[in-house]
Amino acid sequence: MPAAAIQCAVFKGTLTHTGNGISSISRKSWIFLILSGLATGASWLCYYRALQLGEASKVVPIDKLSVVITLVLAFVFLHEQFTVKSAVGCLLIGAGTLFMVL
């Protein structure tokens, strides 16, 4: 899903003529877009394989922990603000995952 959001953001400028177009995208950005797409594809393959091997009631909640991991990594590495709202969200997602898995 994140790769799709990035790609939509990049191409939005092209479609609405608010950006300079695809030709203005740097080589480094193209590399990251391609790597993001490959990582997303690999993620979905692993997710569906996990669904084949395990119970959906246990696989899906663990997958949703990616939101918590993303928030924590953004706080640690990107020094983003950790608001009360995001802290409560992390706690609720973590508690819900634990509740579903047990």
C-alpha cells in the first residue's frame, strides 16, 4: 500500500499539471520507486503465503502490527512527533493484535 501511495503522489502532479512531469523525476527517486514496488510485491507474496500456512485470525492481526512498527520507526529514525493520538492508536492496535492472537 505505501508504494501505491507514493506512486499516486508522483503521478498526481503529472495528471494535474502541477508538477513538471515524469521526466523531472530524478534517477534516485526512480530507484526508490522501483524498490518500493518490489518490496510491496514481496510483502504481499509473503502475506498470502502466511495465509495459506496459518489461520487468517492469527495472520491478519500480526500484519496490522506494521502500522505500529512504522510509527515507532518514524519516531526513532525520522524524529517525527509522537502525539497522544498516535500513542493511543499504537496501544489499541497492539492490544487488539494481542487479543486476536491469543
